[in-house]
Amino acid sequence: MHTVNFKNFSMSADRDLPADIFQIVTGSSEPIYRQMVEQLRRQILGGQIRAGDAMPSVREVASQLGVNPMTVSKAYSLLESDGWLTRRRGMGMVVAEPAEEFDQAENRLELIRPSLERVVLESQQLKLAPSAVIKMLKELMSS
């Protein structure tokens, strides 16, 4: 699993993002490109990545993660078509301004719905009591 260290970033606008901004779970049923798309959306909406920040090249990310460059390219293309990334002449891909609809917390909350749905399904399959799952979630959120 790869992690990102945001404390090393300068606070100026238009940063060059490092190639290790994504955390890939290799055993996940979710495709790698989809993991990348969802992670970048969350990082933008959470304020860790800002409009104008330059994305690392497809080649850099693919090398860092040990994945096929076409996988990274697919993620970037989806993010571009959805308006999250834009091409800047001579700079490659940069983070676009987020849509206003995601400024509200309730809309950002919708981004974690797929993850929570997976937790619900897995807890039902394991026949876990909802109260125990909620307790664990609260503990994880507090730590």
C-alpha cells in the first residue's frame, strides 16, 4: 500500500503533486483505476489537493504503484471527463476547480456511500450486530 505525506507540500498554489498520492489496495474487488478516481475526488474535496495543483505524469504514477500506465491513463481520463482534472498546455494534467455542488458536507458525504455499503454487506454476511459495527466505526473515527 502506498501513502502520501502532505506535510511536505508547500502551501503555495499550483503545487507539483508527488507520484505517490494514491493508496492502492491490490486485493480489492474495486478496480485500481476506480480506487484512484475515488481517492483523488476525496482528496480534492477534503482540501488536501487544490485546484491548480499539477498531477504527476502517468508514467511516474504507474512506476510508483507498479501498475500498467493504461490503468493510470484511464483514471486520469475519467477524472478529466468528469471535470476534476483539466489539461493545461505545456503542464499536463492539473486539478480543476471543484463543482459547487460538492462544497456542502452532505454532498461530500455521498462519496463514502460505496465504502459504507461494502461495510454493511460484509457485516451482514458475518452476521454482526449493527450496534457493534457502529461502535467500531465511532472508535475508528475518534482515533
